[in-house]
Amino acid sequence: MRTVAIVGSHTKAKDTAPFDQPGVDIWVFNAVAGRADTWVERYDLVFQMHQPAIYRSPHNREDPNHWKWLQKERGIPIMMLEDDPLVPDCVAYPLEEICERLLPRWYQTTGGYQAHKRYFSSTIDYAIALAIYQGYDRIELHGIEMSSNTEYAYQRVGVAFWEGIALGVGAIVVHYGGEAIFDRPLYGYEGNLEHDIIALEARYDELTKRKQEARTAVNVAEMKLDDVWQGEPKDLAQAIGALREAKQHLGYFEVARDVIERHLVKARAAAKAKRPYFIDRNEHEEQAFTAQETCDKHDRKMKESAGAVNVALQSWVNSRSPDTLNWLKKFVYQHIGHAEDLGRAHGAFKENLRLMTIADRAITAAGGEKAMELAQLEMADTELMEV
């Protein structure tokens, strides 16, 4: 069985890529293979599917020496958009041949004009297509997560499309990770518009544990600060920063847990009464918006109070008087209080945002806006029955 491992840049690839399997071909991207600090142990092909202005630039973000590396002959093909005579190992990507073989019956009609359709949204698409074209029986993808909402937001579709083409021609496709691309509920089957009690309980337990850990960190930081009030300014500043961070984390996990607990109590009560407890997407959105505004307010207060702390700390260093120390403590605890308030607002924002994302996925899988409208009508009927 011919196998190719298409290895992306995510750190997960370090653990999963089969560098120790000599029978597996390794394909990598851009400058990763030539960097002095590369973690790529071996490779059989490099994709550099950018314009010359990009890969020849001395300001290359991945590796400023990338252009020098490309100009040296190594006997390992560098797949490029077109032939570059300055790159000895350059191989022009067979775009036309691939499209003729793999997409011969795909058309798009616009304004009465029909044209062949093509879809390549990233270098990964080109790599999967080439693997299909070259007849690999097994295609593995490592370190291809695309989890952030940058250009990956539209590139994910292309990866899914070409993995589908690979499956269609009979190849085995194994994607290590890639949850951001494929972690979606099954439309209709898994589109539950009710809160999942088991998931809420698991999240509540997780946040309870994180809150306990944060509380322990606060206790340690408070004891450390008590020990260094009379010490060196550097140690005192570090202790203040440690307590501020610990308090901010504690506020975050306290409120995040409160958000889940509120819905868990309602979901359990609804289950006991044998009625549904629907996900109210609007509620999560409103609470996230309110919390975000609160975040901005406390962030300003925290930054303003940091200035007061710096002035008081300098006064204490210069005078070492008990009155100045009391003044410093007052500003420090005000500053830390604002940090905790910021953490609490951030916890409310992030947890409601997470629930809003879950709601969006559930609504989409259940049938979109029409399904949500029916659920809201049923929710209103339930509320009238309770009255």
C-alpha cells in the first residue's frame, strides 16, 4: 500500500508524523524543512505554492534564509506554481492534468454560461489532489488543524472537499486531529435544540476543578505577598503581579461555573418535569455582549489603578514609612480587585460565547432558522402552560 503523509505546521505533527516509517512518503510545506530549528526529520517533497515575490523575500516570516535554501540542489522536488529556473529542484505543479482527470464533470453555470469548476483554497488542497493524482492508496494528514478564524475559515472547506474526492476514488484517508474542520453534529440526527445535561455536568465538574486550583494559587500568592512587603521592590512587584493573575483566574472560573450551574439547575428541573429545556441562543448572545462591555470597563479600571500602584510603590521605596506602606497596600488591593472583576466578566463572556457556539451548531444541524423558530414557539407554549 502506497502511503503519503502530508505534514502541516501544527505542533501536533511532531508527535504523529511517521518520520520513522521509511515506506511512507513525507510531504511538507514552505520553509519548514530548511529552517535551522526544524523538527522535520525527513521529507520527500516540499510544496512552495506562492508567487516568487513571497518566497524570494528576505523578510520571510518563516525563515529569512528560505530563498537561499531554495537555490541549492538537494535532489528532493520542490513543487511550485510554475517552473523557476533559479530553483534547481523545482517541479511545476500539474494543475491542468489534475483538473482534467479529477474534475472533468464538474461545472458551474452563471448567466447562461457553463464553465468547468475548480476549487483549491490552500496548499493543502494541492497536496491532497496531487496524492490522488499520483495514485496513493492511503493519505494521512498530520498537523493540519486550521482552528483559528483567520484565512483558515474559508480554507477548511477546500480541505474537506479534497478529502471527499480522495475517498471517492477509493483512497484511505486518515486525518490526525482536524477537529475544527470535521467536528460538527450530524445534520438532523444530532441537532438537539435542548441543553445536554450530561455535557453541562461534565463542564460544571471541569470548571469546579479549575476554580479549586485557582483558589489554591490565590492562597499561595497571598502568602507570598505578605512575606515581601518589606522586601526588595522587584520581589514585591512580582508578588503583586502573581496575586493579580491568580485573582483574575479565580474570578474567571467562578463566574464561568456560575453560568453553567444556572443552566444545569434549569435543565434538571425541566427533565424532572418531563419537559424540554431549549437552548436560548439569544440569551447567550445578550449575556456575552453585556459581559464584553463589562470587560472593557474593568480593563480600563485595572490599567488606571496600575498607574496608582506604580506611584505608591515608588513612594514606599523612597520613604519606607508605615503610612506610605498602608497607602501602597490600599492601591494594590484596589488594583487586584479590578483584576478579579475583569476575570469575572471575562468568564461570563467566554462561557456564554462557548454556549452560543454550541447553540449555533445545534441549530444548524437541526434544520437552521426554521427549526429554531419552531423550538421558540414550543418554548412559548411551555411557558404559558407553567403560568
